[in-house]
Amino acid sequence: EVQLVESGGGLVQPGGSLRLSCAASGFTFSTYSMNWVRQAPGKGLEWVSYISRYSSAIYYADSVKGRFTISRDNARTSLFLQMNSLRSEDTAVYYCAREADYYDSSGHFDYWGQGTLVSVSS
Amino acid sequence: QSVLTQPPSASGTPGQRVTISCSGSSSNIGSYYVNWYQQLPGTAPKLLIYRNNQRPSGVPDRFSGSRSGTSASLAISGLRSEDEADYYCAAWDGSLSGVVFGGGTKLTVL
């Protein structure tokens, strides 16, 4: 059974940093690209970042470019999101999602984690 | 303001057919596949339709998708109370080099 379990969320002050993790199991992690998608309270979905199978291709939404860094450890079957210079508008539930398409990012996410809440407030 | 435009709400009675639209541009829907997600209250999104009109295993054939030009649609036939949820369209955008979502449509089953 495919499982994606996010962790690392919490309350952080504006300007602070946080590192999210996503532990993957039930599939061969290294053969799938991965994504982070977030959802602000009461709002819609917003794609955040994509990383290919061996980290050769990485994309970011303009809203997080230069502040967030996506990475992965295939040996540990884990996905990460380092978030720096956090702002109040980064407050959201952050989901990791598996990319179903083999060759590139397409918005085709076949499995999602349960999400972890990040709150940015003083 | 979302790159893909969806109506904020839709409704229908049990048994009815409902459609939800998703409007984009040549840099996203006009050039790339459209995917649809269902999000039940308090849960993570679930893939409903991929590559414009393909259903993952386990998704009832009451759900169908289509794409024409720079627009796409999700149709739900034989509406059921458990279909009450938020629905999102998504696609790759070649100009933005990223995935874009619609703002979401809240479906109410009356």
C-alpha cells in the first residue's frame, strides 16, 4: 500500500525557517518524481514545488522561489521541503504528492499524504 | 486569482447530471493534459480524472472528463450525496514552468 506521511509542521514566527519531511513507503521511491502542494485555511490548492526522480529537474512556484528548497533522499525514501524567510501567507497545510507521469511534471498526482500544518505568526 | 478559472459553486439534486468547467489558456489546458481532483471535507485531495478523460481504478464511471481547446469539463452523472465535495482542475503551464490549479468548485447536493 502506498503511504506518504508528512511531518515537521508547526508554529513559526515570520522570517523563521522550518523543514518539512515526507516519508514514503509501499512503492519504489526512486522511480517516482514528487511534489509539494499547499492549501491555505479555507482556500484552494496551490502547487509549490516538483523534484524529479534523481533530482535532475526541480521547479518552484514563483511565490516560493528563492525561499524554499525541495530535496529528496532516495536511500531513506524521503522528500523534504526547507522553508526559509517564512511569511504569514505561507500558512497552509502542506501535502506531499506523488507524480504519476514518468517523464515530467504534469499535475497528475496519484497519491497524496494527509498533510502537515504550517502556521506563520508572531 | 487562479490561472485556471472554475465556478466557485455548483449544485444538483440526487440523480441529476452536473458539469464543472475549467477555463485556461494556450499555455496550459490548450497544450497539456488536464487532471481533476476531489476533496471531501477535512481530507486530502484524491485523483479523479487524469490526462483529460482517464479514470483511475476505483473511480466510478459516473465521473467523466473532457477537454476542448483551452477549456475542460468534469461531468458527474447520477449525482449522489457522497459527491458533495470541492473539485479542482490542474494542468502544467509551459509559460510559468509549473503546475496550475483552478480555484476550486464547491459541489452541493441538494
